[in-house]
Amino acid sequence: MAERITMTPEGVLQVPDEPIIPFIEGDGTGVDIWPASRLVFDAAAAKHGRKIAWKEVLAGEKAFKETGDWLPDKTVEAFREHRIGIKGPLTTPVGGGIRSLNVALRQILDLYVCLRPVRWFTGVPSPVLHPEKVDMVIFRENTEDVYAGLEVQAGTPEADRLSAFLRDELGWEIRPNSGIGIKPISELGSKRLVRAALEYALARGRKSVTLVHKGNIQKFTEGAFRNWGYELVREEYADVAVGWDDCGGDPGGKLLVKDTIADITLQQVLTRPEDFDVIATTNLNGDYLSDALAAQVGGIGIAPGGNINYVTGHGVFEATHGTAPKYAGQDKVNPGSLILSGVLMFEHLGWAEAAADIVRALEATIGDKVVTYDFARLMDGATEVKCSEFASAIVDRL
Ligand code: NAP
């Protein structure tokens, strides 16, 4: 029987054998990658005696056409009520009131972690010599920083008032005709993000958590993020984790927590990828880092993402690429990003075996050089298949 996912008062997700899971098909190539991915999800769930009661909800162009609203309240309510959902890519309406549907969903449901695991799958074409050394999991803060949307446009009365306030109250001289943005970084936001990264690393026996920040320059925002991270380790995790400065780099049997500056990190993830494992970082750094890292392991068609609130259990899992409108409806693009986002969703549901099965089958398919156009053009001797055929090939190998 189809049932809702619930949460106990102690904060443990209760997932029935047939959970109701809302999905947004997505715009553009969403019509291709969603049905392909669903085929894989249903087959993997069935193999373990489970079933998903899919519930379609609308957002993006499809929602706008049918309801006049880009993100109907009903959709947000469905994600709120059912806790866990999945979505294809959405067109970001240019102009108009809504900045980004993705950002709106994250803020409304307070999905404070953007989870982006980055690992290489055997056979995936990569621009680096040793993509197999990349195995990192990025926890990007999802609700604060310059993404909070606190900006005023140059030349507006709001910008003039803010400049006047900053000059009069703080003695800050802002150049005339400047746009101004605010970068809030809070103790609560930083600690809950780092806590999620620590819990993940401890549960999976990972070797380190690196706090990536720009605290050498932005001391009271990025620097504070770093300090709050270390403070949390000392306050709540002293028996199982230790900060670099508190152990001289030798953690004994504990989880090592270290930090690096964001700019040098972008070099080192390329030159010394083996030094990085779980990464916890602020919103803007995390945005750059996730895409830079995704490129090392085969790029955009295959990078998964999840937006999660570990306290309420809410999670929205999504393809990280856009709608690729020029390929829409051609049954051509790679559904890998959405499929692997579903793997993250299965892991969040506690369906670890089904998740691992999908990963193994996807790896076997690529290992057999059965791939979509994006990989086929970079591989020798590949068999190029359609989006739906790639999904069927995965199901055959489940
Ligand atoms: P995009 O849709 O990600 O497409 C850029 C290029 O990436 C494509 O031309 C294609 O490269 C490659 N690509 C994308 N998806 C692929 C897939 N599934 N398989 C293989 N290759 C894939 O970026 P965009 O053209 O800048 O954005 C289009 C729209 O998407 C915009 O409205 C944007 O706002 C929106 N968007 C949404 C999300 C989201 O919902 N999460 C994220 C980003 C952008 P080739 O041409 O080289 O084959």
C-alpha cells in the first residue's frame, strides 16, 4: 500500500516499502531523462521487494503552461508533506519575480546541505591522467552567503539608502553607482552544515573532513565558518574526531578535520586529489568546487546532487545539469546525473543495497562501452545508444 514517509520524534526517517515520492519531470531534456531514470529506479527497487508510488508535481515551464505559476504552492506542499522528492532540470525564467526555482525550493524547505559526491566510474572519459584518485563528497552550505539574495542594484534608491547608512553608521565609503550585496554566514548555518559532513564521514568511515574557506581575506564570514567548524568538533565530536591544530596533523584513530583556503584548494584537488575526502564549505566556494571537480571525473552528464535538511528529513534530489534545450525530446542525452541523484535518494531512504546495485550496473554498462553521445564522442570503440537504451542497458545489468 502506498504510504507517506514520516519522521519519529527522535529524528529517524520511517520509510514504508511503498513510499509516495513526488517527482518533477523537468523542462527541456527532462522529458527524456526522467522516464529513463524511472525505469532504473523501479527495477532496482523491485529487485529488493520495494515499489515507489510516484506522484507527479509540476514546476517550471510545464507548471507555467498549466497553472500560470512557475512553482505552484501545491508542489511545495507535496515536497513538504512527503519529505523526499526528485526532480529533473528546470528552466530559470529570465526576468520576472522568481530568481531560480531551484533556489526557491531550497530556501522554502530549508534544505541546508547541497550534497555533491564526486567519483570516477571506470571507463568514463576524463581530461585528467588519474581520475580514479578523485573520490570526494562535497557538503555545500545551501541557504546563506551571497546566495541569500540580499542585493541592491546600482543607482536605485535602495542602494543609495544602504550606502548612506554604511557611511553614516560604520564609516564605510562605497563608490557611487555601486551594486551592493550582503554575505551572511551564521554560527547556526555553519555548524549544522559541518555537523552533517562529520556525521556522513563518521558513518562511512571516511578519513578526513576538509573545511574549505576564504577566511584569510573574509575573516568574519569565511573565517568564522572555519572557526565554528573546529569549535563544533571540540564541543560535540571530541571522542571521535579531532582538528588539525589540536593533533598536529596526527589524528590517531579519530577522524581528521583540517582546513584549506578556497583558491589553493582548486589547485590541489587537481594536483593532489588523494588528500581530499569529505569537504565542507560555504555556498559560493561549493558552487565553484562542485563543477570543477565534476569536470575531472567526466563532467556534467553524470554529476548527481541532493539538497537535504538532515533535521527534518526533507530532501530534493536533482540532476545538476540544465535543461539542454537543443536536445529536448530527442531521446539523446545522458540520464546519468538524474540516475545517480536517485542513488543518493535511495541512500537517504536507507535503501543502500538497491543504491549500490544501480551504481554497479551503471559502471558495468559504461565499462562495456555502451554510452550516450556525450561519452561516445570521447571514447574509442564505443556503442552510442539513446537515452532510453542506456537506461535499459543498466536495467539488464542490475
Ligand atoms: P545545460 O542545460 O546544462 O547545457 C549545457 C551543455 O551541457 C549542453 O549543451 C550539453 O553539452 C551538456 N549537457 C547538459 N545536460 C546533459 C546531459 N544530460 N547529457 C549530456 N550532456 C549534457 O546548460 P545551459 O544551456 O546553460 O542551461 C539551459 C537552461 O537550464 C537554462 O534555463 C538554465 O537556467 C537551466 N539550468 C537549470 C539547472 C537545474 O535545474 N538544476 C541547472 C543549470 C541550468 P554539448 O552541447 O557539448 O553536448
